[in-house]
Amino acid sequence: MKVTPWEVSGDVDYDKLIREFGVSKIDSSLLKRLEKHTGKTHFLLRRGIFFAHRDLKWILDEYERGNKFFLYTGRAPSGPVHIGHLMPWIFAKWLQDKFGVELWFQFPDEEKFLFKKDIEFGETQKWLGENMLDVIALGFDPKKTHFIIDTKDAGLMYREACKVAKKITFNMVKSSFGLDDSANIGQIFYTSMQAVPAFLPSVIKGKNIPCLIPHAIDQDPHFRLTRDILPKLGYYKPASIQCIFLPPLSGTEGKMSSSENSSIFTTDSPREVEAKIRKYAFSGGRDTLEEHRKKGGNPDVDVSFQYLRMFFEPDDKKLEQIEKDYRSGKLLTGELKEYLIKKINEFLKEHQKRREKAKTEINKFLFK
Amino acid sequence: MKVTPWEVSGDVDYDKLIREFGVSKIDSSLLKRLEKHTGKTHFLLRRGIFFAHRDLKWILDEYERGNKFFLYTGRAPSGPVHIGHLMPWIFAKWLQDKFGVELWFQFPDEEKFLFKKDIEFGETQKWLGENMLDVIALGFDPKKTHFIIDTKDAGLMYREACKVAKKITFNMVKSSFGLDDSANIGQIFYTSMQAVPAFLPSVIKGKNIPCLIPHAIDQDPHFRLTRDILPKLGYYKPASIQCIFLPPLSGTEGKMSSSENSSIFTTDSPREVEAKIRKYAFSGGRDTLEEHRKKGGNPDVDVSFQYLRMFFEPDDKKLEQIEKDYRSGKLLTGELKEYLIKKINEFLKEHQKRREKAKTEINKFLFK
């Protein structure tokens, strides 16, 4: 397996990542503690999709003594948003609602420009506009949500990034990200920009505010470095909460990617979703109907089932029944796929409606 | 000798620098060609203080066919301005007047923060304000002069810097500046920001405009790299014109520095100037009055004479007479120093008056 901020491949062993990255597993006692504040926890937590954290207990300690945190997450625009991208944002929205906190949403519009050979700023700018619509469509509170765009807001961010950069040597970047001497100097500097939203609200408000970052586990190397540096600048170490990757339709290795046509994009039509799921969704079912009825399917490797578990079936009882029926052979792959198609299309219909409406709302979210 | 953008020491051999850096010497035919446009050339040119260039002939070719250039120079604020700093700016002002061109003046207020251990942004910001007064005091045309400040104008500059950065590897920075793996990632990125003003006017005006950079020779590694990159982005290679260093009072090695108390600062009082010149100015005179009268002094190593030649005595005939009298022993070191003190104080009196007035003019110069 390979897990870096720029590449995820192979069969991801999350227990190994927990050890290697040094994050902590979210256990039942932490879930119970969260429940005190949120009521029933989000299914992404209950089902272990958000599975690890750093300093989440400290965030709750501070919250309980009246010191509210803010949320920070982001999106590097370079292509369309797929459903895998939405997971941490949906979770961030839930946290915003339950804790009544601000969200600082970073659009590092230079990142993909710096890391991908063939992409120009014109293209990242186009996707920046498109991607913002998807974020807004999830229903964030515009009064509590601030979009910051690296190139546009550099007048605010670059100075802060320099403060971070002064504390990071090339040696540190080498060991954190595996960059070498052939890396371009924008790539080398970039992690300083990704660190900034973790303390920018503290700079702006002139007081130290705890930060909680919901993110997919591949981004952890950035925030590990950020955590080392921020105390040296007089700010709290940001806390974080990590989710696993939504697998690609082709199977449970790697993660869904913008560059693959088979990914489910937020702008897909019902017919496209139908075709993609039918054609590509890796099945845990048996080769023949007879064998399936007899031996049952395997939901653990069945991508359709996993999508229901990770995203489209919030109802635990319903999910349990589906799992049982699939394992027993009562539910066929085709039926499972039809159910998933229906659920995705219900979600996307609503999302696309909100996405359309979002076109007039961008201004409310831009940080000024 | 050592000549980098961050350190100048030893006995600087300019002919060696010409070979090592690959710049061209300004010869008499080029001076004659300049004269066609400027009338009598500035004494900084005539006396070989501005001694080398890159592509100055091309700048004149373009100018002669109606394609005006713009000037770019700058100042990294971290301390008071001394008279050595003023040399390239005075020359830039002369070029602005003679060619009627725009000047883009960069204040990279992050540079010294990134390269010096103990300096914070609060201090660079204080000096930024002070240093701008010295630039304005030289009489630049506010309609044709634009101050850009890296951290403040990063909203405009950072994106352009990323375009440069994408074309520069750490390997290139290593060989150009001698940085190693222990360099901080802000230092590594910095040269991209210094490249930006060489094409920013072209970006803003949406057409390719030739750029001429008057600067002290130690900054050449930045612009050598800039020249390699800009054509890859579709812009002209910037041309440049280099000056030698004003020596420190202590002798003809190294260059005058902000961090030495004995430097002549633009805010020095007449009494301070008097004391510094009397106490520190290295003399090319003889040990005794008798010996001096007999054998004469050596103006080549006499700092007072060099200051007159490089800055304070624009009158060629007068300077020639002083040199002759000093070499013959007719003029004593004490007399030479008195003359220099008088000239510096005349200059500073006027400069300080204009500097005071500049306090209400900063706004006219800031790029908006």
C-alpha cells in the first residue's frame, strides 16, 4: 500500500496506518463522550468510517470548559467533486451543527498546479468555482463558514505561511512527504500554506482558538508537520479526526479518484449513475445465481454494499438487514446495485438542486 | 571573496565576477549608444560604478523601435537605509527620467525574516515604512512608480510566484544559492517571489513588456534564475545592469552594511557623519604629514575618496583635481575627510527634508 497526500494505492491497512502515522483509534468511550454533546453520533462515527484522531479528547475538554473550537477542512480544485470527497465535508457539517462552531474551508488552488505536470491555473480556477458549489450544497451555515482561497487570499495567508516555513527545513519535508531534490520549490513550500488555516482564525481574532480538522487519512503528513510547528508560533496544536477512503467502484483497493471516469461525480445524471454502478461496481456476489442463493455474497468486498455503509444508507437497521440478506444469498448483486442506484440518485437529485441554488450564494461564503 | 545575495565579504574581484556570473562589461560603445538617448551619461556609468549588464543592447533595440521597458529594483526591509543602498536607486531614478519609464519597486518584507534568525515581522514592517521614505525622498515620479510589498501584495504575487516555482527544482536553488537540506522551505521558495516583479507589469497589462533591473551585483543569482524561467512562461528574459558595492568605512573589502554602526545612514545627523568619517574612514594617506607631502596618498584605497567618486562628487573635473592633489600630497587626509563630510551633509540635509515630506506621500506610491 502507498498512502501520501498525493497518492493512495494498494490494499490500505488502516491499523498499520494508525501505528505508522501515530494517530489514535476512536474507541467506544470516546464515542460515548461525544454522544453527550451530539446525541446519537453520526453513522460515519458509529460505523468506524471516521476511525482515528489526534487530541479529540483535548478538544472536548476545552469545549466543556467553554473554549469553543473551529473546524478546518478543504479541497484542492483540479477536477469535479466525486462522492468520496463529500464524506469528510458531510461530517464537518454535522460537527458544525452539533457544536455550533465555525468552519474554515480552504481551497488551495495552487496545490494541484504545483504537483501535477499538465494542469494550468486556468483549469484550477474553473474547478474552484465548480467545487465551491458542491461544498455550499451540503448546507453549511454561511454565517459560520468561511471559504479561503490560497491565491486570492494570499495577502492574508502568505505572511503566516512564511512564519510556518521558517520553522520547517527541507530535511523535514523530505522525510514527511518523500520529496527529493528534483521537487519544484513550490511543492516544497506548499505545506506551509496548508498549515495556515489551522491558526488563521486565531491570528484574525487575536486569541488562541482550538482547531479540529476532519480529513481523509492521506492528508495526515501535512497536519503532523503543522502540529510540530504551531506551538513554536504560540498556537495550539490542531486536533484532527481521520476517515478511511471511499473505495473506487472497481474494488476495495486505493480510493475513488477524480481522474477516473468510473467515479460517481456530483453532477452525474441518474442514467450515468445507473450505468456506472451496473458496469463497474465490484461485486462480492457469487458467479452464478444458484451458487449465490446457496452460499451467499460477501458484503466486505462488495463495493455497492460498502457505499451504502459508508454513505448512502444512514439507517443502521436497514443496513443490517441488507448485510444479512446479502450474506445469506437472499439478496442478489443485481438487487443490491438497484437499491444503491436508487439511493445515490435520490441523494444527487437533492444535491444538484442545492448545487444550482448555490450559484447565487458563493459570495456569502468567501472570506472578506 | 564571497558574493551571494546574503553575504559579501573579502576583496571583491569584479573582473572575476563578470566571468563567473557571465555578465557583460559595459564598454565605451555601449556608453555612446546610451548617450544618444540620455545626453551625457550619469557619472555612475562614466566612472564604471555601474560596470556590467545583461541584454542592455536588446533593451535599447526594443526602446528604439518604440517598445518601452520598465525598471524593477527593490529593497528588503530589515534595518535603516545607508548610502550604499541609495546608489542603484539614484541610478534607477536617472533612468526613469531619461527614458520616461515606469519603475516597479519591490519591498520583499519576508526575505530578511526568512533568512535571519532573530528578526520578526514586526521589525521588518517598521523598517518597511522607514525604507519607503528613503525611496520616495529620491524624487521618483509617483505617477510612474509602483511600490509592491510581498506580504501585502501576495494576493497578486503568490500565484505568479507559483508559476515560477513550478519551473525551479531544489537542485537549481542549491547550485544557484548554495542552500542545503537544512535551509528552511521559505528560503527555498523565496527566489520565486523575487522573480515576480520582472513580469508582473506584463501580467497586469496583458502584454509582454521588456524589463530592466538595476541592482548591485550580489543579487545576480536571483535574476540569472529568473532569466532562465521567464521565457518558459512566455515572457522576455529581464535585462539587468549591475553596480559594484559601496565599501564600508573600514576599507575597500566587502560592502557597507546596515548592521554596522559605522555605516552612514540616511537619518544620521551632521555630527554623526562627522564623527564616523573622522573616526572610521580608512585613509590612503601616509603615516606622517611629512611623508604624505613628499610621497602623496593613494586614492584607490582611500574610502573618503571612493565615496566622492562613487556618490558625492558628481563633478568630474573637481574629482580629478582632488585625485591629483591627493596623489601628489598637496591634499591631506584630514582635508579630504572634511570635504567629504561637507558633501555628505549637504546631501543628507536635502534628503532628510524630502524624507520628512515623504511621510504624507506613501499612499501615492503603493500599488493598488
